Amino acid sequence: LPPFPILFLFITGGFALYIIVTGFSECEHICIIWASAATGILLYTLTGIISAKADMKVYRALLYAPFLLLWRSWIVLRESLHKNRTLKW
């Protein structure tokens, strides 16, 4: 996986985990920081696409990006847990 999707996955996953653990009870300044990081990454991506004058197909393709990221992360995690398996080509 490229580093940018991994960063996005860790930021959104960490934010979701923090919300689940604290239950919004201590969500003052730290929630603003988490939300700012996630928003910053989304704005960074959209700014790049807008400045590249991408076609509408690119925007539609980005709707599948979260699903692709979760699927690919699942594959990487599953394969890293089964390292002792030998594959023959």
C-alpha cells in the first residue's frame, strides 16, 4: 500500500477508536485535532485533483477508494499473519 492511504487509514481509524473508547466524554480539543487531520488530508487530495483539472470519472473513482483501501489492508494483514506459508508459481 502507498504511504498516503496508510496515513489516511491510521488517522480515520485512530479517530474512530478514540471516539469508541472515550464515548465523546473527553472529546474537546483532541476531537478537533483528529477531525482537522482527516479534513486536511481530504482537502489535500481534492486540491490536487482540482488543480490537475481531472475529469469527472476521477471523482467517481475516488468514491471507491475507501472500499479499495479496506480490502487491500485486509489482504496485507491476512498475508502478514500467514508468513510461513510457501507459494509455488
